[in-house]
Amino acid sequence: MSLKESILKVLEENRDQFVSGQELAERLNVSRAAVWKAVKKLRQEGHEIIASPNNGYRLEYLSDILSEPGIRLYLSPENKDLPIFIFDEVESTNSLAKKLAAEGAQNGSIIVAEGQSKGRGRMGRSFYSPSGTGLYMSMILSVHEDMNSALFTTIYAGVAVCRVINRFVDKEAKIKWVNDILIDGKKVCGILTESISDFESGMVETVILGIGLNIKTENFPDEIREIADSISVYHIPRNRFVAEIANEVLCLKHQSRKTVIEEYKRRSIMLGKEIEYSDKGRRRSGKVLDINDNGHLIVKEESGRVTALMYGEVVVKKAGLYKS
């Protein structure tokens, strides 16, 4: 860890108080001049650091730059050593994660970016990703599972994100099957899971889990302004969101599917709703009866035909509710 990162780590751990330059110098075995130079570099990178002649240095309460020390501070003990990759801007964290996975990146690796120029959602859609206001992260998860099991990662991730949101937001986070998180009927988060398969074994070797969460995004493009929103949390650093979501995802992967599905269903907006969906190129409609233990949407059509949707595009037929 560089001197700059070491100082940032100490300041992150002591956000509520000043740390004297002398204490930093002694703790890190450097001169006070070296401390000042490192602080200056951190400021140039955007970290808001208050300097007081009588008190020392303190990281401003609302300073919110993604950093490895800031993320590690909130990772659970068993996850403290996970590889973390941080970028100012990328086309897509998922695309980058796939590249890193192909190069041998470790299971549990976390990839985050301040912004995305070509953020991706499901069905070829884009995900609005302005710099500095949202959480754009991907995780590399080694699974060695069949496709059906690998797809369940989206279910785990939906529950994980809802849990973390509800630690900091009074309103309940809900799930629109299979990958959108809503508050008051508006989308605040999208989840995109992609798989890397072994063609010889027919098994999924790696899942790339992508999460885009609007934390303090305010100005949305006209085409999504009516259906998108932000959780509007300014006092919690995005570093903490990254770490706590990673903690929850990895924790939930070790819990039983039944337990996860029960929570997923409690948070779902789908049960009992009339929906439209696409099946083999045909538009169909029906009523959602259940979400089964594999995360499939169980739909009954007017004809009486019951279908288990594994994936696909679903529209809830109710005025005023988020629909895409």
C-alpha cells in the first residue's frame, strides 16, 4: 500500500475526528512533509480533506470518492482480502470483469467505476451511469454450476441489494422479476448477470454479476425520468455500499435457496399481478401464481395453461406501475 493509500485508510477509519500530522507521520514512519504531499495528491484526486493547523487532517463527512481503503474498511473479515479494481470511467464494469475473469481474476473480485460510458442493462438496453452519483460494480463469481443454478445468482443479488438499501432508506425496496429494484414503483437499481461457460462440460464456470444503483443521481434523461429514481442517500459513502453489497451477495450464496426465495417473494411486486410476456416470440398474458424454488415465474394464462418463465421480458398490467 502506498503512503497516499495508507493515509487515506487512516482518514477513512477516523471520519468523525481529526488525525494530527504528527500522528500520521509516526504511525507511517515518514516525515510530516511527506504526509502533506500525500494529502495534497489525495485532494487533487477529489478527496475532500480538511486541514486544521491545531488539529490535523480529517476526511470531510460528505467526501465520496471510490477507493480501495474505503471499500476494505466495510468488508467483513472473511472478505477483507478480495481483489478490488477501481476505475474513473469504463465502458461497462461487466465487460471489464469478463476480460479480467479470462485473465484469471480471483473468485469474488470486485470491479467498480466512478462512471460508465456504455453501461449495459438486460435485453441490450443501456444503463444511465453518470460519474460520481451512482454505484456501478461487478463481481466475478466462480460457480461451476448448470445454467439453471447460475441464473439463480440474480435472485441472490436482488435480495442482497434490497437488504443493503433498507439499512439506509426508510422506504421498502421491492423487486420486479427478475432483476429490477424499485422504490415507490420507480427503478433505482438494475442487475445484469452474464455467464462464462465451458462448452465441453456444458457447465457455467463463472458468473459476472453487474449492479447499477442510483444513489444520489438527480438529473435523469427525459426517456427514463418518469420510471427511474435514486435512493437519495448522501451521508453514506459509496464505498460502504460496494462493500456491504459484496458481503451480502457472498453470504447469501451460502444460504439455502428456500430461505432466499422466501425473502425474494416477500419483496416481489409480481405475485398475483396480471402480466404480459414474450414466449418464443409470441406475446402472451396471464396471472402470476408464484415464484418457484428455482426463481422461475409461474404464470397461468386465461386458457388455463401454466408456464414457468426462466427469464424474459415482463410487463405488469397496472396503471402507474413501473413497466420496463
